[in-house]
Amino acid sequence: MSNDANMHGHAGVITHHEVHYDEHHVHHHKETFITKYVFSQDHKTIGKQFLITGIIWAIIGGLFSVLFRLQLGFPEQTFPILETFFGKWAKGGVIQPEFYYALVTIHGTVLVFFVLTAGLSGTFANLLIPLQIGARDMASPFLNMLSYWFFFIASVIMFSSLFVHTGPASGGWTSYPPLSALHQAGQGSKIGMDLWLVSMAMFIVSSLLGGLNYIATILNMRTKGMSMTRMPLTMWAILFTAILGVLSFPVLLSGAILLLFDRNLGTSFYLSDIYVAGQILPNEGGSAILFQHLFWFFGHPEVYIILLPAMGMVSEILSVNSRKPIFGYMAMVGSLFAICILAFLVWAHHMFVTGLNPFLGAFFVLLTLLIAVPSAIKVFNWLTTLWRGNIRFTPATLFAIGFVSLFISGGLTGLFLGNSTIDIHLHDTKFVVAHFHIVMGVASMFGMFAGIYQWFPKMFGRFLNHTLGYIHFWVTMVGAYLIFWPMHYEGLAGVPRRYLDLRDWHSFNKFDDLNKMITVVSIIVFAVQLMFVFNFFYSIFKGRKVRTQNPWGSNTLEWTTPINPGHGNWPGEIPEVHRWAYDYAKDGREFIPQAEPVGANESKDH
Amino acid sequence: MSSTATAQQTKWWNGGRSPFNLEYGKLMMWYFLMSDAFTFGAFLISYGTIRFSQNFWPDPNVVFNAFPGTGHTNLPLAFVSLMTFILIASSVTMVLAVHEGHRSNRAGVMKWMLWTILGGIAFLSCQAWEWHHLITGEHGVFVDGKIELASQTMGGNPWGRHVDPAVVQQALTVSSHETLVHLAHEYPKEGTTVALDALEKMPNDQLTGIINLEHAHIREKGPIAFGGYFFGITGFHGFHVFSGVIINIIMLTMTAKGVFDRRGHYLMIEKAGLYWHFVDLVWVFVFLCFYLV
Amino acid sequence: MEHQAIASEVTFHHHVPGSENVRRIIKTFWLLSIITIIELGMGFTIYFIHKNPDFSHGLVLGIKGAIVILSLAKAFYIVSIFMHLGDEIRNMIMTIVVPLMLFIWFIAAFLWDGNSYKNLRNNYDKHFQERTTEKKGGH
């Protein structure tokens, strides 16, 4: 706390109303390699650190999904190479049950937390907030740096848990007790589970440090003229994301602490009436449903923590690349706000079959279905933004349009699941897997890809290779639908999730070929993601150089900085803002940057 | 001064200034406390959920009725009242420190910070005593037809349902010698104070005659979660008090070194103050949930 | 007093005059103390009501409700006076108070489901009910 106060402490007396931002960063000494690339306090570097760590985790998480897809698609086959790599976990070339559950658990945890939370909002909040609102850096660059390093510690702990003798946590990314609470419940409930919980605690600290910074910066550090309603929608989305995180992660922390106590200190928060491994446990009076309540009070907002930044970036990218103002700016802000509020009120729709009071469940059904309203508003506004636009089909645009498509497909199945009566039939089937992968997993990945293609020039001063980008998009888009669309039918037919082998279930034999197809496609899609990773790292060093300050012809402030901005972002004064971010195709001009003063003869805003 | 006029005319949300008229550090502290409120809220709500799912819950007046140095005198809630007043008082001294900070009065800040730190340490000491008393204080509990000794721990609770006196009398006849010695020593009938080594030599039926069952309050085992939540939540609160004391000590040292005088403002004292008051605020609800209702 | 800028984003500083501020703090201290004493008194009342075997559950619930309201009053004074939230501008007050509204549904839904869990167990697990319900005339 004292450090950042030192950083920002002003020696001199400043008359208020006057903004002396340039005084903020005069104290920077010569930067060494360590301060510039490792313990950097520059928000742009921290953003890149989040992104690259996220990419590494995405490769691990994606690889894990390929491995368990091998088991699901080809359960009768042996893969001796797996035994070479994984030893006893794939004895005889067959993925063992413990291994399968470990793979699924770590895949979920890593993708949800490390890739789509830290990798997505960590990257773009850090990169874009100061650049788009017109600030030198985050409110507290020091805490911002800590935020990354706590994420790093969480990563190291999670990674080390992959190598412990009894394997990593295997109770699913939701880690429901009693499975997760009892060491004797299975291999994955031993030390791996403790490491998982500690890693999560570190991750929560990281998210809180980051989130508090994002909120304080967006609210407090906007440049002159950047009123809230002039902010690009990315900023609104990230603001609401941060609010969701700051208010929901602490609840997960509480739930995790109680779980740690149940595991190691003999308490009975979640445990009651248990007979395990030939032993009657003394624990009594706890409630396993309580953990689910705590987890989903966090878990549902978490879904929107993943989704909102993607929504914000998609809004911005669609507007810029269709060369049209965003349709219904205030409706977009309002629907983000509505989603943010509703996110906190609907958590128990994940728990309809737990024995939740059905009358209480009815309220959760109602509140859940209300989310359809703001979601539909957003979809209509994206489509109307594209409508008759002068669309530039860059990879970023394609991924943004892909996001909208996936959001519609996945959102509609959400209506099925939000109704408790239908959910009772569909719960824990492949239908649920298909729903949340499309609407939250793949859609948010698409938002992230769109963001990377759009802002890569700002990050590294070079372009990503667009040809590889187009291949990346089309294979991923077609692949995502080929993988997840059929799962809806499987789910409706009753195929359960979390089963590693369905061969004894003869009525499901008819899906054998379908499952093989899904596995093959997922391998192809994974390979194409590796191609993207190659494109990413290759382009950092060898990509086509950015020659102009504003390559996309965008209105927002980040394109008024130099091509490779230093720490502090603007060499001179921070530009003042005179208009909203979406003056495209106005008065016969293609675009009018936010920093340009309003002309005398200019027509009125929207 | 013109503050109020400025407040009405300023376009707070237009950028270039804080819409809350606060510098970012204090704003972040407020939001941090808000998120911390959700941590504590989740704990207390979990406690409430478990309590609502039980048919029986111990009466706090029965559990928390001891005061240091008064033996077994029944003083419900007396000690926790003392703890509450200590914390309120330390909150007052903290706000006075902040007040002196506004006036850049270094000596005043130091004086009140010192009192606040002392208040925090006093509170922590009280809590240590209370935990020690609960964990080590053994009570007779009716289990499987006989009386056993149990204390309030994370995994056990001796404050369950009352047991019929006749049943207790019957249970005493089959209980272990150690249990009877302990009960006779702790809860003797009036005028029968016997030394411990003498008690140990007595036969069981004679010991049974000495025990004052009115005082011994033999009960069944109570809900286990009570202890987990009590130690968990008061522990988490105590951890906050502890870290608050550490922060206050750092602030006191920095004040003494004149850091804030050089900086020209005592903003750090204000931020530490916010944290400290939050600790007091949480105690209001811990006090409410565990001791009062 | 000379205006010293703490940070450029702050528009104006407000100062409550010294002695008045101290008076207000001391007043709040007494207020909090008195409320606490009233709460304790109510706690004891519950204790004595419990001594009667056929006590009125409604009365106990009413007293507990009153204690909750008094605690909320205490919280209000601590936040408003000690933490000076009452002295901040309206925007600031709102940004703190509005998110706390989430607690309403948070508390209601959790407790509701906790209570429902109890009823379920009492219905379907008679052993649980018989083992944990206070017998008549227990105290």
C-alpha cells in the first residue's frame, strides 16, 4: 500500500481542477530487463504477461480435452504412446478412470479461470483501460503488478499439482463436496485437491487486486471530457466484469476456506451422515448443498466475468469494422448493467436437481429467464450494427461475427435449461456440455481471438498474419459447431456427461460414429489453435510492421498513442475527449476520432 | 466555504476528476472493504443456513457465560460485552487519530494511534482467553447411556439438548472414574469441597453423591457445525484485527518518522482507519449472529 | 487551512470544524454504547424467557428481530460517522450502498433453502427429527 502512495505522491501543491497528469510519471528511472519485462508496472506489459500465460494454459487445457476426447471417441482402442508419456495413468495405452477425471477437472479449471478469466479480462482490461480512457497507467501500477504475480503463483501451484504422486484434483471444476472434502474418497481428493484450493485462493487474490484496480481506474482516472457515456463499450463491459469479480470472488474464497477446514481440521460445514471406504465418519449436521450455493453464488457471475469482456470487445470491433456507429449505445450499456445485476440473482438454476426447494426454484427460473431480455437486446444491436455496414472482413471482424452466432446458438439452449422442469430431464447430460461450451467457452474464446487480432498491432507494433487468421477462423468456426452441435442430440437422448465409457449402455451405441467424428474434429481444431499460437509468436518478431498510427481507422484513444507507446502512453499531454467513441460515417467522413473537437457545422449526435 | 456550491455545479462524471471526489487509494480501500464484506457475509450467511437447517441450536447465553477469574459463576454475555466495548472504544480512538491527521497534528495522531493499537491488542487477548476457555473447559456430556467429558472444539459440541435428571443419575452409575472425579471436582455440592487427590481415591458411588447436577448441566452432544463456524468466523475476524494492529503499528512508525508530514497529508492514516472501522463493523454482525440471537 | 492537494482527481476538500467533529465522535460513541447495552438487555430477556418451559416462540422471534434492527443502526452509525461516508458526496454514498442491496436476496435465498433442508430431513428422516428436536419441558 505504501509503495504506490510513494509513486503517486506529489511533492508540489497543485491547484485543483487542473490536470497535471504528466507529473505522474516523471519518477521513472532507467529501466532494466527485469523492470521492463518481468516485474514491470506498465499496464501494457502486464497485459501481455497475462496473455502469454493464458496462451500457455490454453494449450495445456486444450491438449487435455483432446486426450479425454480420445477416450470418448475411441474407448475400445489402445494408444501405447499415452503410456509412454503418462505411465500408470494410461496403463496399456488406455486412459484410466482417475486420469480421465483429472483431465476433465483440470481442463475445466484451467479454461474457466486461467484462460477465460485471467487470460481474457486480465489481458484486455490491462491493455485497454488506460489506453481507452486516457490515463498514464492503472490507478495503482504496483498492485496491478502484484495481481499478475499472484496469478503466476496460482499457476505454478496448479501446474505442480499435475505432478504429485496421487495426481491433481479430480472432482470437477466445481469440486463439490463430499467428493472433494474427503481424502479417502479417491486419488484426486488427496493432496491434489489441497493444491487446487490453495491455487484458487491465490487466484482470487489476483482477481481482487486486478478488479479493484480496474474499477478505480475506469471511474477515477478518465481524461478530461471522457464522460461515462463517451466511453467505448469495451470499457463498460470491463467495468461490469470487474464489479462482478470484486463482489463474487470473495464468496468463492469463503466457500473454499470452509472446504479446506472440512478437509483438514475435522469440521462439518458440508459433511453429514457419511460412510466412506468402510468407515462411518463422525461429521454431522453439515450440508453439501451449502457448498453448491456458495460456489454458484460466485459461479454464475463468473460465467459473465468470462462473457462480458468478449461482448464489449465484439461491440467495439463490429462498429469499427462495419464503419458504422454502434446501434443503441445506451441500450448496450443498460443491458450490460442488467446482466450484471441478474448474474447475482440466478445462481441456484445450477442446482434444480439437488433437492432445492421447488418453490424457491420457481423464483430462480423467473430471474434466469429474465436474462434473455438483455441478451436479446445485445444480439439485435450487434446485428443492426452490421446491417448495411461497409464491413471489412478482417480476422477480428470474422471472429466477432462468429461470437454473435455462437452467442445466439448457445443462448437459446439456455432457455431450455433455465426452466427447471426441462432441466430435470437435461441436467448432467451432454446437452448441458454443449450449451455452456458454445455460449460461454467457445463464444468467449472467439471474443478473445477477435480482441487479439484487433489489438495485436497496439501490443507489438506488428500485424498478425491474416491468411493464417482466416484459416484459423473458418476451421475453428466450423469445428466448434461440428463438435458441440451433435452433443445437443446426445443430451436430449439422455447421454450423461462425466462418463468415460458408454459402451455398456447399448441404447447409446448409435452415437459411436458421431463420437468418433467429434473427436477427430476436436483434434483438427486443436491443431489449428497451435497454428494460431505459431502465428502469434512468429508475428511478434516477424509480422508485418504497423506503419500508421491508426491502422483500423478507429475513433478510440489508444490509436492516438505512438505505434510503440512507452510507459505513460502519450509522449505529451493526454488528449482531451470531445465526442463519443462511435462517430463513424458521419457528415460524409469515414470516422472522427474522439479527441477531435466538435466542428462548428457538425450535425447533432445521434 | 464554497464546497457545497461546487458539489452541486460540478459535472462529476465528465472525466478529468474523480466522480466521488476521492483519490483512487481511498476508493480502492472502500471497494476492497466491500468485497471483504462479501467474504464475511458469505461466512455468516453459511452459518445462518446451517443453523436454519437444524432443529436444535445452542443458546449463546449458556455457551458464553464465563468471565476470567470468576470460576463457574453464571455471567451470560458479560465477557463478550467487555470485548465489544473495547472494540468500539478503539474505533473511537482511531477516528480521533484520523481527525488529528486532518489537522496535521503529528503528536495527536501518534497518541490516538497508540491507544488504538492497545485496544486491538486487548481485544485479541480477550479472544485468546475465550478460545482457550472454550477449548479446554470440559463438560459432562450424555453419550450412549453414560457421561463423558467433552469441550467445545471444531469437531465437537457439548451444548446439546437437556437430559432428564433421572436419566443422568442412571448414566452416572456406569460412567468412568475419571469423569466422575472431574465432575465432582468442578461441580461439588455446597460444603463438600474435597481435594483432588482425595477425590481420586473415592469410589464411584460416593463421587456421584458429591456432584451438584444443577450446576453441572449435563447435556447431549450439540450440532457440530457450531464450533466450526464459531472458531472459523471469530478466527477470521481475529485475523483481521491482528492484521489491523500490524497495519496500525506500521502507520504509527511512519508517523513517528515524519513520513506523512513530508508528504503533506495523512491519507494513509485515513485508509488504515477505514480498515479498522470495518473490523469493528464486522464485529457488530459477529456479535449479533453468535452471541445475541 | 492551506489547501494541500492530495491528488489531482480530487475536486475539493471538505473539513468538518475541529471541535464539532470531536463532539460528534463522542456522541456517536455513547450512542453505540447505549444501543449495545439495550441489545444485551434484550439478549438477557431471551435467556430468562427460555427458562420458562412453555415460552412464546413468537415473542423470542420478535425480540431477535428488534436486536437485528438495532445492530443495523449500529452499522449505520459506524459507517456514516466513523468511516465518514456520511460526509462524502452522494455519488460515493450510492456506489457503496447500492451493491450492498445484493445481500437481500443472498440472505433470503440461502436461509430459505436452509430451512427447507430442515423440513425435508424432518419429513423423510424421522430419526433425525427425533434425535435433534428439543423435548417438551427441556429447560
